[in-house]
Amino acid sequence: MSQPLSPESQRARRWRLLLGRTGPDDLALDKHDQGMDAALAALYGEDGHTPDRNGSRNGGLGASAPKVTRWLGDIRQYFPSSVVRLLQKDAYERLNLQRMLMEPEMLQAVEPDVHLVGTLISLNHLMPAKTKETARLVVRKVVDDLERRLGQKMQQAITGSLNRASRTRRPRRVSDVDWGRTLRANMQHYQAEYHTIIPQQLIGYGRHRQSLKDIILCIDQSGSMASSVVYASIFGAVMASLRAVSTQLVVFDTSVVDLTPQLADPVDVLFATQLGGGTDITKALSYCQGLVRRPEDTILVLISDLIEGGNSEAMLKRVGSLIASGVTMVTLLALSDEGAPCYDPQHAAQFGQLGSPAFACTPDLFPELMAAVLNRQDVGEWAARNGIVTKGGR
């Protein structure tokens, strides 16, 4: 059994793995570290230099699918999943793995994650039929995992908010009385001699309509928004399963596509999107405004980097018109763990001045954001409480 390394040797080991063969020559790596070193060198170059995008200094990976497949297996052996995903992302960008992802064998070797899903969606229309089948399985695995992690939180946030909003102190029928809350609210009126509580105030359920709120998700399909499209599709599917809200999903580039009919399955939604292309936010907002039936009960969530390819003045007028009509408008520069992408700061500030401060939101916080909006809380104040800096406000 090998002896543990001293702090000095451990630091030297880390530098050696970081720098490659330009690191300390007097440090002997064990078999595990040699494998780790070889996996890193294959991607970043054995001489410690980053390979160019043509792969001319790729340390041996090249454009060979079998070699890359073996390498993908190696990195899963030597690194935790979080590091594997970062290495895969670098490989996509440096070695043009998009072309190799057309091969089912390659897809079976990669570690599924949101970034990979975005890549597969962008390649969807180029894939042969046999690869599409494998790609759907990979996307399904990621979607199912995210739904398990985020779906219940979303359901609880929305139903909890709407239940609180729908209570009444004047229930019309006995069946509308919430007896548990009524008893707790009247404990001080307990009559010992009769062993009972005489309620002075009834608390009941409000009249339930088919939906208490209308939610419209309007998602930018430009390339930088890939992760946001994935998360928004999953949240949209979760919300669509709740009778208390009516959910519609609209995606756009220079054209607008209503994917509400596909909301039963987020995988269908994702494969119906087409990442990349231009951006016409004005056209998308115009379409969404046509969907509004009850402005005061409508929440429009725009997810976009606000880099408008159309008429900016018309876009701002449309935003002002929506907010003036009573629609609650939430503007997210991103819905992902990666922070805000490149965005238009002037438009973000102008949106804030109109009443819809723009900011990036993580998937974990999105259910809480929707709960706050449903409870009619100020979105800017909610963001500040959660340490989020908005890009504009009144």
C-alpha cells in the first residue's frame, strides 16, 4: 500500500497534472494519476498547450470516433460527474464532437447533461433516423432526472400559492368549509361544558374555476439560450399538469411557434424546437398578447437575452402595452445554472423602467419566483432578497 503524499508532494502532483509534461519532472505519478494525465493530455495537448479548433495539437484524440469513445470512458473513470461534464463541453468546442454525435455509439458513451441536450437539439434536423432514436433516449434520461429534482418543488410552490390565494372567510356551502383551518382559528372559543368549539369565523375554499391563473412561457431559441430552453420546457410540462393554472408555451426566433399541444411531454417540446437563428422579440410578444384573455390573472414569462433583431422601439411599446393592460410580466435573461449570457444591457434597463426588471434565474429558484409572482409580490424585491441583481428598475 502506497504511503500518502506529503503536502509538498501533493501540491507538486496537482501542478504536474495541471501543467502536463511541462510540470515537475522529478515527480513519479502512480498508475491512476498516469491515466488521469493521459486523459487530460489527449484533450488539452501533451505539451501543455491548448489545441486549436482544427485539432492540429490535440494530443492524440484527433477526429477518430473510436478514440474519442474510449476517452469518454476514461474520463468517467478518473473524474467525478461534474468534472466529466466540463471536459465533455471543452471537447465539443475544441474537437468538433458535434459531428461525431451523429453516431449512436458515441451518444451511448457520453455523460448525459443539460449541455449535451442543448447540443443534440441543435443537431436534431441533421441527424439520421437511427441516431435520433438514441438521442431521444439520452434526452429522456436528462429530462426525467430534472423532473425528479425540480418537478415536485414546482408543483408545491404553485399549488401552495394558489391555495392561499383562493381561501375565503365567507364559504357559501358547508362543503366549502376548510374545517381544519376553521378549528385552528377558533381554538379560543372552546366551550368546556359542551366539549366543543363554537366557530366565530369560518374559513373556506374559494370558488374554484378551471384555472386560477394563466401562465405564458415565451422562450428565445437563439443558440445562447439552449439550457434555458431545456429547463423552461420541463417547468412548462410540470405546470401544464396542474389544473389550477393554464399554461401555454411559445418559442421563437424570427418566427413564432406555439408548442402548447406538446406540453404533455417535455422531450417532444425539445425536439420541436430549433436552436439558433435570428431573434424577433416584438413578433413573439405580439403573438403572446393575442393569447391573453384575463390580463389581471395572466403571468407572461419572457426568457431571452433581449438582443432584438427586429424593431426595438416596437418591442418596448409592446412591453408597455402588456404591463399597462394588467399582465404581470417577468423577464429572465437566462433560466440556467450558468448565469446570464451575453445580453443587451440597454434593453434590460428599459424593461425594468417599464415595470419588468430583467435578471438571470437558476432552475432551483424558479419555483420560488413563480410562487412570489402568484402571490403578487414585487419581483424586484424578491430578487433582492435572494441576492439577485436586476438589470433595471423603477
